[in-house]
Amino acid sequence: MTEITCKLLIIGAGPGGYICAIRAGQLGIDTVIVESTKLGGSCLNVGCIPSKAMIHVAEEFEKAAHAAAGKTPFGLTVSAPALDLKQAVAWKDGIVQRLNNGVAGLLRKAKVKILHGRARFRDGKTVTVETETGPRTVRAEAIVIATGSQPVELPFLPFGGNVISSTGALALTELPKRLVVVGGGYIGLELGTAFAKLGSKVTVVEAQDSILPLYDGELTAPVGKSLTALGVEVLTGAKALGLAAKGAGLRIEAADGKERTLAADKILVTVGRAPTTADLGLEELVLDMDGRFIRIGERCETSMRGIYAIGDVTGEPMLAHRAMAQGEMVAEIVAGERRAWDKAGIAAICFTDPEIVSAGLSPQEAKRAGFETKIGLFPFAANGRAMTRHGEQGFVRIVARADNHLVLGVQAVGQGVSELSTAFGLAIEMGARLEDVAGTIHAHPTLGEGFQEAALKALGHALHI
């Protein structure tokens, strides 16, 4: 068995792991990274990137279909569009491959050693990696667990056949005529919306009383309206029970307590994600846990000296950009720099139609935290750029302290608002006041003007409403 020694070993080459490795390499740390599948992890290969690619395909197809049907208000007409789903998937896979190669190039540039194989702890300093050429032993001064997460499988709806995860949905080469989505969170609604635009008859089954239950009703109402316009049937307060006889559909218990069967060619289960820690050998360690997740401190340190954990294995929010920031921080800590996790807010985005962005505290969260607040809301119906994009539904909302006007949170719903997330996050991170946002010149005509107008509204003198 070949033995490798290094200062830093990273298990998992997803967004958190590969960023940690690149930064460590830049700092001159002898680094090894282990990945059992493809570089980039779930986000790059079967999550964030490919889903956005297919969402874009769906949006373009919908535009063409509307133009063919004479539904564009500006006089554009085209012949009826046709979709080659195999070609669309191949295009998506090409983007993923280019990014895979990019990550590999960046790791090589940083002089990081890449091991392809499955890692398992032997003790707190030693890991065995099963590679294609045999087992390798890696001994390291510091180890980072960055193994990410995977779709939760329901015991009565195991993946296989017509029951698919988000990974399976992104690999389909034939469009299902009838798609049932179990779970009305962001993953289910993003993919469900895309398939509805491509022509599938989509039904969403959500056990709670509303879709996107982590967001308030003001933000989710435009999404619900859009789903209705797309012909998506949304069943809230409904529970999946299992496959119908002969696998012809899904049995559910509706909100009224009655059982019914939903016909389905494919059943997409999106009820959450679980940390990927099985077969990692964590039983050889003594780690404090928070349920299924690894407990960490403000430096992403675990309960064992020299072992760190980042990303989805550490719990919510399970976001790629959180993992990346943690990875960069841990690399600098291993290099001897003084760092601690002190982020004021992390923006979360739903790439639904329309999109939702939430950074910092919502009005309800601010109230629960004991803050007296000023709230400003500016509708995109009064924004020139939104009108020219035929996307005037939605708004920007800003939440600030009533006493000193410190911005506590910013939310938005509307077409293209994901691109405003950086401005929202920066305002919170920099400790901006309402006056700072209102006093910053925002370029015209842009959706970003809604941010400035929301701040002006909170101050009592909005200019365009």
C-alpha cells in the first residue's frame, strides 16, 4: 500500500473542497484532495450548474412557444418550436465537462495532488483511499471533511424505475408527459417549472400548507401565480403514500384526508438533502454531531483537533457559496492566519419563475429577534427595465432597524433578481444604512433601481411610487 504524507488532506472536491484546496495551494501548503466521482461535486455535476442550464433551455423554449402562439405583446411571431431533449442534455453536459476541466486545471496550477477514489478514516490523522490502482494511505497534519450531501430517499418511494431524484431528472432524454413532483421546496419547483415550460403536465405534492415554506407568503405569491399560469397543479397539505398498483402513478393522501392516485410517467422526489457521510469511517473518530450533521465551531473546527468540516455535512444553510467561503477560510487557518466565521448574511436564491432572493432577516425574523423595523417595498410594476423585459411582477423589499436604519435584510421576487443578490449581501455585510443605499446612484434603467427605491420608501420619500 503506497503511503502519502501531506500537511492538508481534503475529502471531497465539491465547491467547498476544491476552493479550500486551491487557496491552500496558493498559500504554499502541501495539499492532497480526494474525490470519489467527478471534480466539482454535486453542485457542478448534478445540481446548481446543470439545473440552471436546463432552466435556461425551458425559458427559451417557452419564449419561442409564446411567439408561435402570438402571445408576445411586441409583435414577434415565429413558427412552432420543437425540442430535441437529447441535444439539450448534451449541451448541458458539455458545459459541465468544461467546468470539470477548469477545476482540474486550477488545482494543478495550485500544485494540489488529486486522488480519485473513496476515502475512509483509519484514525484522526490517517485515511485510506481506494483507487483504481489499489489502496493508498494518506497521513496528514490537518484533514477537511467536505463530502457534501445527496438527495433524501423516501423508504416507500425508493429511487429506481419511474421514481427519480434531481440527478435523474437532469439526465432524462425523453420528456415525461406527466410528472409528479414530491416536495414543493426550491429544487422541486425549479425543476417542475422547467418541465412544465417544456410541455410536461406537472403536479406538485407538498406536505406543508404552502410551497417554499421557508419563505413568507409575500415572496411566494408571485411564484404560485406563475405556476397556475403554467398549468401546474399544486397540492398542499398532501402526503405521498407510495406507488400505485403496477407503478402507474403515485398514491397520495390529499388535504381533505381522502386518498387519490396521480397518474405519472415519472415521479420526482425532492424532499431534502442528507449529508454524505456513510462509509467515511466516522466511527473511527470521536466527533460531536448535530443530528446527522457534523458539529463545528466558528473556525469550522470539529471536536477533534486537526479535523475540520465544511459545507453541507455541517448543516443549514446547505448552499454552495457558503461552502466555498468556509473552504477559503479553513485553508487560511491551516496556513496560520487568524480567521473566524463572522458573516452577517448569506443570500439564498430560488431559481423559480419568478426568481426569489433572500438575504439577512425577513420582516418576521426581525420581529422575532426583537427589532423595531422600517420596511420599504418597491414594486417592479413601477420599474422601467422590468417593463421592457415583460417581467414587471414582483418587488424589492428592504428591512432596517427603526432606530439607526441599519439594513437587516433584503428580499426580492421577480425575473432576473438573482443577479441583485450580490448587492443585497454587500449592503448587509458592510453595515449599510438606509441612507447609504438611497444615496448610492443606481444605474438607469436597471432592476437594481428597485433596491434604491425600496430604501427611499422606507425613509418615507420614494420617488417613483
